[in-house]
Amino acid sequence: MTTQTAPSPTVADPVLRRRVGIVALLLALTAVAAVSGGLLWPEPAAGGETYAHSDIQPVRDLWWGLLVVLSAALVINVTAQALLTTFLVRRRGSAWATTGAVMMWIGTALYAVGGAGWAAAYYFATAPGVDASVIERINDDSAHLFGMLIPGALLIALGTVIQAVGLWRSHAVPRWIPLLWLTIVATFIVPGNGVAGLLTALPMTAASLGTAYYAWRRA
């Protein structure tokens, strides 16, 4: 007569749980911070994507600080999002998750560099004693002003959509999380500042919190 030994219960790795918890916390904090950053974001008086001297000069310190902080937070946020998604998607959908992560990492590097450059360009162009027409000449050179920002934003958005497909196929999280991640497409249509920006930021924030929670729980 042979006896069968019952399989030992799975024991959670406390080191892994702590590491995933740190990344999840960073994702949650930066996602919430992005909401408040969008509310502080100034709106161009004439509309469009560029700002006039009169838009930036009274708030030039806030502009520089806000753009630099948001650029740094974006690097943390997107990196954490990509890492946690690849952690959640192990088998089915893993190729989608990995491909999306690579695109997001490249995109966030481009976007952060472009954001910091935009902040510095406007900050020095609106310094006391600098001719107000300087900022107009900067705006006319959109290739250098947005040359990093636009490709970076597109890569982040496309990578997020691809990762959402991986999450959907993996069944690792509830369906509402990948669906909310897809709302990143709306950020290219709706302005990112004010109440409109808040409406597009909230679904993304909810997706971030959901991804962070389920990754931490899985660990």
C-alpha cells in the first residue's frame, strides 16, 4: 500500500511581495498626483497647444516646476505600470504585455526629455528683460519644441493599448481594468487641463489603482 503525500501549501515570497508592493505604491501615488497636476495645468488663452508670453510669464515658476515634476512622475508611473502588467500577465497575452512594456519604456524616455526641454524653453523665454517675441519664435519651431513629446506620447499610448490587450487575454484582472486603460486614447482628443482633463484622468487613475491592487494581491 502506497501513501500519497499531500502537496505542501504555496508560501508567498515576502521579498517578492515587498518589491511588488513598492512598485504598486509608486504607481498609485503618481497616478493620483497626475490628477492634481492636470487641474493646475494652465490653459492657453488663445487655445491650441502652444502658449503666449502672457500665459506663462505670470506663472513661469509654477510652469517650470509643474512640468518637471510631472515629467519625472511620468517616468515612475509608466515604468511601474509596465512592470506590474508584465508581472500579472504570465502566459496567455504575455507577448502583448511585453511588447507594450518595451514601447512604453521608450516612449516615456522621449516624453520626459521633451517635457523638461519644453519647461526650460518657456521658463527662460519669459524671464524678466527677455523680449516677448522670443516665445513666439520658439513656438514657430514646433519640430524642436515637440519633436520628443509627440513620438513619446504616441508610443506610451500605443504601448498601453497593447498591454490592455494582454491583460484582457490573460484574465488576470477584472475586465474593467483593461477597458479603463483604453481611455488613454481620449487624452489625444480632450484637452489635458481643467475639468475636461480631470474627466480623462479619472479612468486612467482608476485603472492604475486597480492594476496596483491586483498585482500586490497576486504577489
